[in-house]
Amino acid sequence: MRFPVRRSSNPKKSQKPSLESMAKSMEKTRKGRLGGEKSPKKEKPEPIKEEEFAEEVRLVAPETPESIYFQKMMENLIQKLFPKINLVRKPIKFRIFDDKVLNAFFTVALKTPIIAFSKGLLLQVKFLEDISGILGHEFTHQQFSASYGAEHRNSKLEELSADAWPLVLIAEAEMDPRQYVDFAKTHFLDEKKASILEIIDVHPTQSSRVRALEDGLAILDKRMGGFMDRSPTLLPPDFKDVIERAKHYSYVDLALA
């Protein structure tokens, strides 16, 4: 890729910057970063209305029995994975969105952050480790966002961290991280050769994500003495039935009811 060349308005008098001018410029930048010179504050965008967002992504209404069940379950799980988290001081909404795709997302576009899981994805999970890994992945994004604020931009490094960090959380919660690796490789990842578009995309290639999971598991296995004495934890017996009943009702559905 060629970058545009900046030209002086008077080419004949164009000179290289002196060491003195470069030093002054660097000092000015350093002071700005350290707080000596405050950069102008960027105004935070107004959060979008939750009902509009819910309609766009087909969120299941929060007052339904299915949403209440899911919120409580996920609050208990996140407390297990992150014992120091304070959901009273910094609440998070855990929602189901009515879609067959295998997907989950985290967003701060609303007043209260949301971590949402697709119905299609939740119907595929069988073990607590599966949903713990997905939750840990999305919550890692939340931690990056909280750390970097408005300047936050996703990156390959963040995505690989979000893949590998759940293994630590699952292992420290005395669950079996091997199960999450198997789940991720079965449902999301394969080791096919990446195209050039995948290589330059903000997400890592699938093969590099598989390596990150396998390498992370090997490190944990060695550090913690192995996981042969652990086995995956089945989800509650009524979990699948609850998710099956979860449904988004659009404005059109309600208007025609």
C-alpha cells in the first residue's frame, strides 16, 4: 500500500525538521500523555434506547420467565468465574436474542452493558464449561472496553486474549477447561488455511485461535498438575426447555396479537 506524500507549500524552502524542533514536539506529546496538557474531552454518544436495540437484534423481553431465569443463572456463573465482581455497583444485563446463528456479543451502547447470547448458540451448549467459556470471552471484551474507554478498538491481540483467558477462569473455578476447548473447536473453529481477507481482518485466523486455546490448555495443564480428575459439569436439566421457550415478540407481532 502506498501512502500519500506530504509536500511543503514551498518546495524550494522545504527542510528536514531540526533535532531541536523534534525534541520540542516529543516533549509536547509526552506532557499531553502525562496530563501536563489536557487534550479536549470527547463527548460520549447518547446511549440508544433499549427498546429500539431490542427490536433490531431480537432480544427476548427481560420480564419473561425465560429471561429472569437466564439472568439469575448468569449472575451466579459470573460470580463463580469472577469472585470479586460487584454486580450491584456495576450491573450487567444477560440477555437471549432470538436467532438461530451461533453468536454472542457484548455492548456498551446502552445505559447498562449487555452480554447477549443467541438462542441457537444456547441450544448447542451442554456443559457449564461451554457457557463459561463464551461468557469469559465476552467479559474479556468488557474489561478491555472499561480499561480503554472511548479510545477502545478491537484487535487480534484482544481476540486471542478473549479466547485464552476463559481457560484460566474455568480452571480456577475448579471446572474442566478441556471441555471448553473441545466445544470451541467443534462449533466455531477449524484449522483451514486462512485467506488474505481473514489475515488482515481484526479477528485472528481460526487456526491461530485454535493454537492459542491448545497452547493455553497445555500451559495450564502443566502449571496446575493436570485435569484428569475433573469432568465436565452438566447444565441444569431444565435449561434447554427454558431456552426453547424464549421468544422475541416484535412490534408487529404485538400489534397483530
